[in-house]
Amino acid sequence: MRRLAVILVSILCSGCFALDEIDSGQREMDRYGGKGKGAKAEAAVAKQEEPSPAERARQWWDKARTFEPRSDDAKSDIVSCRVDGAIRFMSQTDCANSGGRISGS
């Protein structure tokens, strides 16, 4: 009896939204699935040559940037502070609270 009910439901639900979604999901899985993916990835890696060290260095220098002071550095209250014989960088208030002395200019 149970088999008859399942067969009847499957026949009547041939146009069912859920079954259509399952079919479209299966097509998506087939399209993006792992079948043949390894061979394609290996071929792409083989085509892509490793640049020489000199070429990599040139590319790095092309992208290199200089360190320029930020526009808000004048507002910064970070100072070099001498605490217990060592120089540490902290805010002016932290330096005063830790018993340090502002060093530098």
C-alpha cells in the first residue's frame, strides 16, 4: 500500500516545484562539480609561468610606496618616553602616569 502511495504521488507531482528545484540543483552541481576540475586547474597552473626573481623584484618595486607622514600626525600625542632607562612610545598622559620623562625634542 505504501509503495502504491509513493508511486501515485510521484506521478502526480511530476511538475512539482520541489522536483524542479532538485533537478536544477543537480544541474548546478554538475556544472560546478569536481569532475575534471583537477585537470583544468593543473592545465591553468602549467600555462602560468613562474616569473624570474629579477622580474618579481621589478614588479615589487613597481608597486612599492614611500612612507609619508600622515596629515593627522601633527595632532598625534604619541611621544618617546624614557621609563626605567628604556625608551617606549606612548601617549603623553600615559608617559606622565607611568612616571616617565618625555625624551627627544
